[in-house]
Amino acid sequence: MIVEIDVWRAAQQLVRRYGETAWFEAVRRADAMLDKGDVDGAAVWRRIVKAVEALQDRAPPGEGTSVH
């Protein structure tokens, strides 16, 4: 299993590379892992999704409302 610091590093790299679309890219990769039957890999990517959300300070589409 991947350690927490590596999850955050991956999330930071995604944000740097994909900017506003980093969340979608992480979700896409999690889905790709599931499509391959890699449940553990998908779980890691779901952790990265959460880290990207935190870095971008946003909730996933359809969840919560923004107060900004």
C-alpha cells in the first residue's frame, strides 16, 4: 500500500500538470484501475482524488455547496 506522503505528492503533481482538471484526471485513473480489476490500485487513486480535492479546496461535483 502507498504511504500518505506519496498520495499527496501524486496529488500535487496532478495539480501542477493538469491544473483545474486534475480532479477529473485522478477520477479517470481510478476508473481505469477498476476497469482492469485492480481494486487496490483504484483505492489508491481514490485517496489521491481526495488529496487533489483538498489541494484545490473544492468538493466533488454534486456534493455540497460553495459559500464563496
